[in-house]
Amino acid sequence: MTTFDYICNISSNKMSWNLKVWIVRLWHVPDRDKPDNTVSLELIIQDEKGDRIHATVGRSLIRMFKQKIKELSLYFMKNFVVGPNYTKLKYMRHKLKLAFTHKMIVEEANDHLFGMSIFDLKPYEYLINKIDVEESELFDVIGEVVSYGEVESHNQGDKIITYMNVELEDHERNNISATFWGEFVDQILPHLEGLSHEPVIVVMQ
């Protein structure tokens, strides 16, 4: 039976790590000068204990891996490079970061018993008072939209991006302000402006 390593044990002392992990976040980083081009794929992977680490697919390997990996899927991964996380915005508290290589093996797994808890929900109190929260760390927020403003626009270079400010309320009647940008405005508007009187609950990741 194959033995898998846990993310909490990953160190730079060796390179032969063998992981079984969920991809809980996956996003493209665009080229600053040519936004239609992708310079890297960034991933947050999570093991069955719930520990997470940041991984990256460099520009030269995007074509090799972009069709092999997708968000919220389970994978076997090995033959990656482990190194210090020097990125300015550290999305995870793990001090190391994984880098895909051309020798890396990535295989989709099918295991319904493998633990998955993709949300890292933070109480509003923690966010307002900055308790146990790193500003660059990825976390999730859930709440009911109790009020919202007009859709507005913002010029970003050659593009015009829409945004909308909302007020969220949690189960303890605590409130916090948030802003939806771009496509998320288009996604939520039909629910806010619909005829249904059901509450609109959102999870922001």
C-alpha cells in the first residue's frame, strides 16, 4: 500500500515527497503588460489533515499541466521541487512552496473517503479586530447580503471593471462590508434583484 506524506512534514531536507491532495484553489496570474497571457498557475493544495501549502506552475510548464489539473479535484503528486516561499504575498502560513517540474507526476485520484473541508471560514470579529489573520492569507467568509449599493465602474488601464459594495451579516448579527468585482457582480445581481424574498447567502473565497 502506498504511503503518502503530510504537508506539515514537508521540509527542504529531501525532495522525494509523495502527496495525495485536493486542489482547493487554482488561479491564473496574468502578464502585467499582456493580460491575456498567463505567466503562472498558482495552486493551494490540501491534505487529509486539512494542512495547506502553496504550489506554482511556471510559464514554461503551463501547457503541460493546465489540462491535467482543476480546482476541487483530488490528485497524487510527486517529483516537485521544495523551496523557500519568497513571494511577497504569502497566501499560506507554510514557510515553503512547491514548484512543478517537467518530471513531476500528477494523477487524478478517486477516493470518496478522503477528507475534504475546502473552507477556511473566519469569524467577522477576527477580521474586524485582526485576530489571527494575515492580510495576504487566503480565507473564506460567509454571510447574508443585507444591503447593497449601486453598480459602479473603475478604470484599470484599458479596461473598465464594475464593482458593487455590499453589507454582509453573520449568524450572530455581526456585520461587515465587502466589495464584489467584475464577473461576481454579474453573478449576484440576478439574485439580489429577483422577485424571490429568500435570503441571499454568499461564501466569499
